[in-house]
Amino acid sequence: MNNYIPEEVKDLTTSKKRVMRNVVNELENTSRKSKLKWRYVVITAVLTMSAMLFVFNEIWLEKEQQSATDLQLDLTKPTFSEEQGFLYLNGVTLGDSQSTVIERLGDNYTVDDHEDGSGADFILDYDGIARFYFYQEKLDSIIFLNVDEGYFDKLFNDYNGFKFLTPTTNNDHYFYSKETGQLLKATIIPNGSLYLYLMQGGKNLLENPDFPKIEQIK
């Protein structure tokens, strides 16, 4: 049996304190890292959800815009408006570019550059119901070939601008802008269809002796 007795027992208090302090620091660092990790997770989740909501919102807006375009493209009932003397059909007026027409009416068109006598460089044809004539890259005239007669009658009655009839020529109806000379003409052709024309009539149209006698509507 070993009867050796150490002469002095080493004081471990300082060592124990150091170990305890290291353990506490490690726990605190782990806790802090865990909190930071969760914070990053939450931030990432929020950003992901925000991105998803943005994408869904863009898709919804695109569908809404497409639905609005589909509603607008009832070519038997073209929308009419006037702004600063310019007459618009479906948001398009004379002088607009090809891209503007396509933006307003969509890309469901064919290009026709062989219509005799039109003088146009090319024509955008929408389903054989609306035709847009271009000359030197600008919209020169528009024809809607099958307009709802009751719909146009309401447009005509509700319009507060300068409008008139030509009783001696098939009782044609006109909207006319004295500021720009633009002329919107509605006429019924022999087969009973109502044609709607937007064209340049000229600012002196009403003084032209060759123009049919008019009856202004108040």
C-alpha cells in the first residue's frame, strides 16, 4: 500500500471558475447565435412571402388588364371619347403609331397591304370588323364595319360636341371637331350594316361647297 501523502493539495477554485465561465459564455453565444439564426429565418420567410405576393399580384393585374381588353374589344360597340379636339375609337386616334393601335386592341390582327384605292401603305385588320389604315407610319383612317346601330344611336344622342346629319345622303350621322378637323361618320350601307369611319375632314369642311347640306343637332 502506497502511503504517499501529497505535501500540498492544489487549490482548484480558480480553475473551476474559469471552466464555469467558459460554459456560461458558450451557452450565451449559442443562445445568441440561435436567436440570430431565427431572426434570419424569419426575415427570409417574410421576404419570400413578399416576393410571392408581388408575383401573384402581377399575375392578377395582368389577368384583369386582359379581361378589360377583352371587354373593350367588342368591335360592334367601339368606345368613343374626345380629348382636346381629338376623336378616339377604342382609345385610338388619327396620327397614332402602329404600336399604339396594337397596345390598345391587341395582336389578334392580320396585315393587308393590297387594298386597291385606299392609298394606305398597309392596313391592320381585326377579324374583318375593324380596319386601321396607315400612311407614312401614322394612322390615317379607321373603319368599323359592323357597329351595333342601337349602341351608336345612344352615343350620338349622348354626345355634347358638334354633331350633324346630312339628310340628303342616306341620313348619315357625323361627329366633327372644329379644332382638329377630325370627322367621325356613321352610315348604313345597302346590306343594312352600320359602318363607322374616323377620318380627317379638314378644318374648313363646313365651308366646303361640295360637302352635303348639313342639319346641326343641338
